[in-house]
Amino acid sequence: MKLFKYIKIITVFLVMLSLSYACEDYLEEEIYSDITSENFITQDNADQLVIGVYSSLRNVYNEYTYQFLGTDIFTSKSEIFSFSATNDYFNLNSGTGLAVWSNNYSVIGKANTVINRFENQISWSDANLGDRDYGIAQAKALRGLAYFNLVQQYGGVVIELEEAQTIRTDYARSSEAETYAQIILDLEEAIPTLIDNPSTGRISKRAAQHLLAEVYLTRAYTSAGSSADFDTAAALAEQAIGNYDIRSQSYAEVFDYDNQENDEILFAVQYGNSGLAADKSNNKHSLFMNQVFNYPGVNRTTTPYGVSSFGAMPTPFFYSLFADNDTREDATIHRAIIADSDEPDGPDNIVAGDTIVYYPKNALDAEELAERLDRYWVYQPDQYLFGLPEDVPGVNYLYSLNIERTNFPIFKKFDDQDFNEDTDGARDTFVYRVAGTHLIAAEAYLGAGNTAAALNHLNIVRERATGVANEYTSVTIDDILNERALELAGEDNRWAVLKRTGKLEERIELYNPHVIDHGAFDASIHLLRPIPANELQLSDGSLVQNPGY
């Protein structure tokens, strides 16, 4: 929330930069100042360039293509027979995913600018050399993060380490091994200079160690990696965890709106409700929900839930994972939708505060169901998908009266308190939490063959959720994936995690309803995403498409 306080300076700089590139053939300039793009940025304001890299992360982490759909815990919010390229892999092509590619390369491009200007253009006094090195370290860490986002999706990508000075069309992809090597190099060079407790919004040493742990863990499964990568990942995860005990605060406390800057958060993309309009532009509150304003008594502009803007919903499998004693359930989902306005024309003369829809965790018997349907709609666990259940005779709330045909417990953990329907949210987006670091450690230790250490880390996460110590007595990769689903749903890139562990095809064919019905997943094609068509068209032929697209 604090990082972008002076971001307006960047806008001025970009204007100056654009003016300096004007064509002299048709524009005669009279210079009224000696300020140019080369001397506008000095050691006194150079940090604004670094802040510009952080600001680009907003576009990376509010673009949900390729993160959630087509996995075991998220599916299309539509008829079971409907087709979605990103969910059921039918006709997935290069027309999809441009924002994923371009947003991450925007981070890379700005990071390259920081590194070049800090190293070659800005005149630093001896007293400020530490600021120079710290700025470069942040830029390299964020560049590594962006390249990691890309390599998981596309395999080997274009590695560009210089500030763009001219228009080029001859970019060529590096191998996956080369891409991982560059990510590791960036992070290993950055970590020694990063700060343990930086100002809010900046990447810390522990956050970079978490990232590097996940990089080594992911590479360990590939032909570019080795079993030693599991050990390295585990050691880095231990360093990132440090001496913080996640059991010192509850899961609900971690997601409390008034507790967004807490000790469990290693790194977050910052938003806020003051400053530039871009500071209040998060839309994560609009994920994994149906259009609640279709219910009587829920007003579109005053609902505390927001407006749905993303065509994904949790799968029935996701809801089934919550044990009765798992406190994460209440913090993660709304099991009831409450009216925020009077609706005298509704089925039962609704007033604000009334329950409108209830989603029981366990199926109700016929008698209790009928009794509750006199007061509000009830959708049983086997009705959490698109469809119109058969009306129960004699009750006030007939299913046929509900115009919303997709009914399921909507997400709660990303609820905002300052937003405008599906936009303008002010809640921070958590990128890395220590609970996630424990799960990386568990997976890395399991890969390294140290099941005792893997169990320890898995049980720490589980104990915070259930209050039961050492609940797991054995551990498999599926146990870790299930715990990740419960702990990190909507936070981590679920598709990338399933791909990494070799479980994507198996689990979508077991748990994704649309894939089960008509999925077209082909492991020889769909473990990599298509390079966007726009990028290929701008290339001179040197940029090669992934196989099968």
C-alpha cells in the first residue's frame, strides 16, 4: 500500500523519454531546459524506476488466464456440456494468453532498464553505492520472478537481458534449461543484497529464497534438473521460513482485511485507496463467485460480495476436501448469501439481513431440506454446478424461481471492503506466504526421499488449520497437492503446480467436471502453452511455436 506513493514521477519521466525520441525530420524543437531522459533520473530519484517494476506486477497477478481453469479444483462456470479452451483444452490455440506473455515481459523490460541505468547511466556517489546495488538486486529478483512465470507456461522463452533501445523482430527462444539457469543466476545474484525486512511491498531476502526454492523444486522434475535440486529447494525453503511459526495466528487472521501486512506474508502486490487510480485497481474479490445480484434482496451496487468477472468456479472436489474440523473452510468460502436490501416482491418478503441462499456442507435430509426451503434456497453439495434442481412441492423457495442457474459457495478469502462491483479493489494480493513455503519444503523433502522432514512441514500447515498435531502419519504427493488446494486456492498457480508434479492429466480427468465430460487434453501438446499469435506475427520467423499448436 505504501510502495507507490511517489509513482507520479515515473509518468513525468516517461513523457520526457518519449519526447527525446521525436523525429527531427518533421519536428523542430526549441530546448527550454537541459533536462533529458539521460539526466532526468539521478541517484536521488532513481528508485522510482524500481517502483515502476513493482507496479507492473499488478498486471501479472490480476491476469488469471492459465492460472486456475483446466485444473482439479477450478472449472468453467457454465453448462457441463459447454466448451472452454482454457478449461477443457478443446481448441486451445495461439489466440489465447497474450496478456500472460506481454505482462511478464513488461516486468522484464522495466527490470532491464533499471539494471542498465543503475549500472551505466546514473552517476552514483560513493555514499550511495549501496542504493545502486540494492536497486539492481530488486530488479534482478523481479526479472527472475517474471521469467519463472513464463518458463512454467511456455518452456524455454526469449531471454533478453538488455534495455530495449531499438525495434527488433529477430528474437529467438532459449532452451528450457537455459531459461532456468538464467532465473537461478538472477536470484542468486540478488539474494545477498536484498534486505531481510524491507519497506512494505518490496521483495525481501526471504521472499527471494522462497521463489528460488520453488524454481529449484520445479526444475527438479524436468530434464534440465537433477535430484540435487530437491535438496537445494528444501534448504532454501528452510531459510525462507526462518523462525516464523504460522501457528501464531489463525488462517482467518491472515486474511483479515485489517491485517494485510502481517508476518506470514513474504511478498504481496500492493494496492490501496489513496493516490493514483491504479493503486485501487485490484479485481481479485470478483473471482470464483456467481452473479449474486441475480438473487432477490442482493443489490448490485451495495452487495458486500461484489460482482463476478471471471468465468471460473471451484469444482465439487474442492469443496469435498474440507474436513469438519478444518477452520480454513469458514475463512475461504461463504456458505450463505445474506440480503443487503429489502425485497418485498421476493418469495418470502425479504428484508436486509435475511439468508437468501444456503449451501450446506453435508446433504440435508428431505424433511430439513423442505423446512429450510420455506425460508431460503438450499443447494446441496451435489448441486454445486450449473443446473436447475427439481422443485420441492409446497415450499416458498422453488428452484425454478431462482434465475441464477449456477449456484455454489462463493469465495470469501479475497473479499474486499473498498471496491466498485468487479473492479477498483484495494486489498493486497498475496504472492508468497510462509504456509506456502512449508508446502514447498514438504514437496522438496519428499522428492529428496526425506519423508520425516516432509511430514513435519505438512503437519505444521495442517495443525494450524485443524488444531490436530501430527495428523498426517504418511505423505504422498497427492497429500501435498490436496493440502495446497485447501491452503492456497486462488493464490498459487494451480495449473503450474499440477504440471510440475506430473499430476495434471490424472487429476483433471478425475475431478474437473467439464474435462470428464468432454476434455481434449493431450499431454504431448498441452503441458506447454501456445506462444501468442501476435508475438509470432511480429517475429521474422525466428520465434518458434510450441509443438501441436
